[in-house]
Amino acid sequence: MAENMRKETATGRDGATVPAPGAWRAGGRLRARLRRLPRWWPLPLCALLGAAAGASYGLLEPPRYTATSYVVVVPAKGSDPAGTLGLAQAYGRVATGGEVLADAHQAFGVPIAALRGGVRAVTSPDAPMIEVTGTAHDPRTSAKLANAVARSLTRTANDTAARTGAALLVLSRASAPTDPASPSVPLSIGVGGCAGGLLGGLLVLVRRRERQQAEPSAGRAGVVPAPAPAAAASGAVPAAGEAVR
């Protein structure tokens, strides 16, 4: 093995170890093979790598399920129904607040960490309705999260119904979903392949632009500018004919 290493390396004038001619020839052959590849080779390579990354994500990431419960704002007798839309927007902002989540934790025994990370509330712009969605790796847990927050929101809001002139009512309870909301393995592969192909296409365009910018400069590298006429006349620079002789 030591003899092979000595064959692959040599010592320069300053004592530094430099690759032997055989190593230079191997590197030259590798560069020649790379030059023989088509210019668009990064495109399929990046698409393949993206598809592999998408497949890994789809296989390793556990599925996530979502369940949704709907809460509606009902105006009290004698109150203005037009105000319920604004109240729905306000209640939608406090649906994932500390007081509602603490009540859901105490009343229904749902972990507070799961409530904070797995529940979101969305309001409708044209209807006094609040959409409470729970997300979890288990379908029953997702429905439990959504129903706990929806019921706690109605309890908290109805305590002040006499002052606000509106009450909250659970219009539709969440049920355990049958299909996951996270992307499937084929979809993950498709998305990863498309993203990788887009990145590869951008890389091909960048390489092509760099090559186009380098070709004119390489063509001008061997051109020697002629001396100025005034300098040649004064004798400071020899004329072109004298320089040739």
C-alpha cells in the first residue's frame, strides 16, 4: 500500500506533496467524461433527488388527521343581528387564547400542549360562524381537540351573553375523520420531483448564462491591442511593421 501511495504522489521543490502525473491524468479523464454529458444533466438529477426526498418524507412522516367543529353566533332577542358578524370575528381571535384553552384542559382533560399546537380557529367574512379545527396524528384525538375548544368557547362567551347581546351555539360537532389530511406517498413523490426539476432547470439556465458570458471573454483573451498612433510616431513604442521585423 505504501508503494501505491508513493506512486500516486510526488514531492515538489518546496517539499510539498503534489499529485503524481497518473492522478492528473485520472482527473483529466473525469473532466472529459463530465464534458461529454449533455448540458441539461442537472435537470433529471435534481428531479430524481427531489422525488427521493418526497418519498422519504411520505414514508417517514406519520399521517395527520383534521376534524372541524362549527360554532355560530346567535343574536339575543331584541338585539341587532348585524352585530353578530363583528362578534364572530372577535370570538374567533380568542378561541385559541389562554382562557378558552385552560377551560378546555380542565373541563375535558385534554393536554394543554396538544391544544396549543393542534387547534386553530377561522372565521367567515360573510357569516357569523367560527370554524374550529383540531389536528393530530390520531383521528379521534383531532375530533376531541376541536370539540373541546368549541364547547369551551361557547361556555366562555355565554357567560357574557347578557352584556354582548349574543350567544354562541355549537352548530356542528367534529367527528373522527377516515382519511388523513397529510399528503400521501405518491403525492409527496410528485411534489418533490417537481420541486427538484424546477431547481435543476434553474441550475441549467445559470450554467448556460455563465458559459455565454465566458465565451466572449475567452475569445478576446488572445487579442493584443495595437499601440496608439501618437506613441508609435514618437518612437516610444515601435510600429507594427518594425515589431514584426
